[in-house]
Amino acid sequence: MNSIKDDSAYNSARRSKYWQQLQSLAAQPWSLTTLFAQDDERATRFSTQAGALYMDYSKQRIDDTVLSNLLHLAESCDLSARITALLQGAMVNTSEQRAALHTALRLPESAKLQVDEQNVVADVHHSLAQVARLSERVRSGTWRGFSGKAITDVVNIGVGGSDLGPLMATTALDEWADTDIEVHFVSNMDGTHLDHLLKHLNPETTLFIISSKSFGTVDTLSNAKTALSWLLATAKRRDGTEGSVLRRHFIGISANCDKMSAWGIHPEHQLQLWEWVGGRFSLWSAIGLAIAIRIGMAGFKALLAGAHSMDEHFAQAEFAQNLPVLLGLLAVWNSTFLRVNAHTVLPYDGRLSYLPSYLTQLEMESNGKSVTQHGDRIDYDTCPILWGEIGSNAQHAFYQLLHQGTQQVSCDFIACVRRYSGKVHNASLQQQHELSLANCLAQSRVLAFGNAAIAETVTDSATTVSEADKYKYYHGNQPSTTLLIDELTPHSLGALIALYEHKVYVMASIWDINPFDQWGVEMGKLMAESVHHAMQQEDSALFDTSTDQLLQHIRQLS
């Protein structure tokens, strides 16, 4: 980290130089149709690969000059030293004075990483051994509920990264499941998820995982309390005790062992987190217990290995061929310089249905900042608004805005090349898969070239837009990147997720912000406590007139 600070004056001047050049370049007119017409080799030059991931970014509004300046900008921000600092456990989370060591969670057992004179790799693999032990007890039927029956259903209670991470991964990898044990996820504070789920589960055979780094999150603990009440209602009718229910039906995952114990989690069923693991980066830790239960520990370790392979690529590959670096720099170019302040993630694979929600949290909670790490107010755009959906569904929803709206939106298209080999209805399913791939490529093409794409493909006079038919006009010129995955496996999914984690870090390094805190989230929690307390009082004029009036209306109806 010292090298980042020692040359700060020199780097600041270089950063300013390339920043200004990129601002000038962004002011020029950019036409994807023209860029492709001028360069037959464009697609070859603006694409690269790492392992099972192939990235084509030729439909971004860049040329060689832009890319060169972006790469120089990365160097002027000392990105190489920042990557080393991240991977070696330096204090990159500056506001909370700690490392951000999610990459250590997927290091092989033979690796060594000392942080504050502690070998964190040994700690990580001790925790993974506990994950393996508990998951195997559940999967083998050894774990029994209070009535002596084997577990049939596991419910993960968490919120944010403690929910979205394992939910996204288990959904994506469900074809790899080798157990009849069903895994469910509950996060909603108002109890909607849990209430619906409990109607269909058997309390004698249901195990709950309470995932909370602090073990103080009200969303999670309110659901956990309701789950305990549901279990006790049945257990007490069968002479079961609260202690037996807590021991046989709950596992806790947290950095706060004291709070887990106080809640009633048995010490043997407590799994450890660390303060250097952010929630949205935590699925690689014991938070992934639900994944291990569903696909087995071998599958979970393959997920970790895939992420580690991307860590190595991030650390070793030249920036011009480095997938996370390029993806992050393109995001900065779009958001900060071209002022494209909306981004959508479009996976053309139903197994990746929760990936857009996962990336929404990952990027917007990490980089939704307006103050630098040095406390200065930012006068440039940082993280864009991000959302997404399965591409084939989105085509019948918000693609209308992408094609013909007034907003500029950058897009990530994600698809898997191989699927359905060896299935019973192999031919039919593969035809559906090919249709999905065709739609993925077609949509990125039309978004890039607009009506020109249709005119080149279909030689029909009907494709010419007349003055009377301007509503049929596709303006095109929407920038996009296409990521093709050879085949969706635990290893390739791990690499894909790590790719986006590192993209976030690259963006933050260029913007000089801390992607590892989330103080904006904390303010809302504190205010909610005050409002909840006031809701139970008869006092008036506690807040602003709008909030007070709404509280009064709620009290009257309650």
C-alpha cells in the first residue's frame, strides 16, 4: 500500500492528464455502425478470454485511442499496486480500518497469507471443514430433528449478501444437486416469505440456518424468532423442550459468537465469519453452507476453485487482456465519461435468474458513493443504476426502453454455449437453447446498429422506415458487452462471480472510493429503530410533518 501513497503527487498529475483526454474523447460523436464499418478486425481486437469465459466488448463505444487512455488511466491510479494490496490483505477498507479478504476464502489449503500475524488460510480451511462436517450430517440423514426424523428441508434466513449469494448460486447450480433435501431462502422482514413457506414444511424435519455477520440484523432475527415459535408450537405438544429444538433445528453463521450463544445456538452448530468479509462478498465462506448442502462439498469447493482461478487471472494478466480490468474500465468510460448512467445485466439462461439481483447489490452497495477515500466530495458520476432480468423475459418488458426510449443504457449479455447434453428430450431442449442464444446475439446486434441491422439482414422494402412510420425506428448505438460461458458448472460460475467482484474493485480504484463499506445502509436502519419506537407511543410532532401524519394514520387504523 505504501507505493500507492508515496507517488501520489506524480500519479495525480498523470491521472488528471488521462482523465482530461478521456473527457475530450467522450465529447466526440460515437457511432457503433461507423466504428464497425471502418474496421473489419474490430471484433477480434476487442475480445479476450480467461478459462471458460469469453468476452466480446467490440460493441462498446470505444476505439484504440480510448482503450489506450483507459489503460493508462488505470496505471496512473496505481491499479497494479491496489490489486496486490487487496490480495495480500492490506487495509483496503479505509473507513473501517481493515482488509477485505474475500479472495482468501477461496485460497487453496497449501497457500499462506499472514494478516496481523494470523494465518487466515488456516482459519478459512478450519471453517470449511466445519461446513463439510455439518453439511454431510444433514445430507447423510445423520442430523435428526427433535422427534428423531431426518432433515428434509433447510431454510436459510438472511438478508442482503447472506441471502442473495447462496440463493443465486444454489439456483444456478441446481442441476448439480445430488440430494433430495430442499433448500429454501427467507429474507423479507414483513414475514411474507416465511409465512408462505411454513405452511408447506414439516417442523419435525426442517433445519434453519441463521446467517448474519453481526447477529443483530432485525430482518433476520425477526424471521428466526418466528421460526422458533413455529417449531416450539409442535415440539411442546410432543414433550420437546426449547433447548432440544434450538440444538436440533438451528445453525448460526456469524462473526459474533457471543450473540449466537445468547440467542441459543449450540456452540457445535456455530460457524465463523470474520470482520474482513463483507456480506455481499461472503458466499465463499460458511455463508455458502446452503450451497454445500444442496450440491455437496465437492461442488462447493469447485465453486471456490473457479473464483480462485479468476483471482489469479486478475493478479497476473496484462491489463489489455485482463477481463475484470477491462470490464471495470469500460464501466467507468460509460458512466463517468459518456454519462451512460444506467446499466442492465441480461443473462440468457434461466439458471442465472438471480444473478441480476445479486449484481445489483454487489455494484450499487459497493460503488454507490459520492465521497472519495480522502473525504472529498466527488464531482463526477460513479456507479450507474443497475438492474436486470432473464433476457428472454426482459425482451417482453423493458427492452422497449432499450430499443426506442430516450435513455442511454449499457448492457451485459451473458449466455452459456453448451447445455442439455445427455438429456432425455435432448433434441428439443437443445433447439430451445439455440433459440435463446440466437435471441441473445440478435438483441445485442439491434441495440448496437438499430434499423441498419435489420436492413442488412432482411432485404425487404418493409424494413425502410417512412416518415409516417417513425414509431418503428430503432436508434441503436446502445453499448454492450457479451460474455459467453463454455458451460455452466460450479467452476465457471465461481469465475463469473469473481469477475464481477473484481470489476467493482477496478471501478472503485479509478473513482478513488471505498467499495467495502455501506454507511448509507446504516442510516436507514437507525432511523427505522426510532420510527418503530415512535409507532408504539402516543407522542406527536416527533419527526417531520409528513412522517408524523403517516404515523398518526397508522395508529388510528391499528
